[in-house]
Amino acid sequence: MNLVKLQQTLIAAARLRAPDDRVPLAFEKRITTLIAARAVADRWALWTQGLWRAALSCAAIAVISGVWFLSTRETPNPNDLSQDFETTLLASVDQADVSQ
């Protein structure tokens, strides 16, 4: 926002009309002082605030996904690991006997 241009526009609009009793004394100066004193938006603060909001929503999605994954997980096979290992090793021996 161009404050100088805004100030000039306000002053020009005020000068078009004659002073009236309804307008308080030094109203123009108070308004221009308020416009000049208005704080400029900090872009880094806005950027940081947006990133924190995105981080919080990503964390919420991760938690929801984790809960969903854990709730739909199948129970592990109760077979003994040694039995699975032995079956895997002997499968190649059994296939060699069948092919001859």
C-alpha cells in the first residue's frame, strides 16, 4: 500500500468540500498520523505461521494414518520360525527328487 498516495488522495478529497462544523479540529492530521503509524505486515511472520499450520496438519494426518494402520493390521502367523526355515530349505531338495 502506498501511504503517500493514499494520504494525497484523502487530502484532495477533503479539500473538495468546504470545512463543516461536523468535522473535528485537526481530523486530517489525526487520520494521516494513524495511517503512518499502522504497522507493516511482517512477511516472515506470515510465512512462519503458515508453515506451522502445515506442520500441525501433517502431524495430525500421520497420527491418523498410524492409528488406521495399527487397527487394520493382521495378526502374525503363529507358526514357528524354525519350521518355516526348514520348509524353505527342504523345498529345493524335494523339487530335485520330483524332477528325476
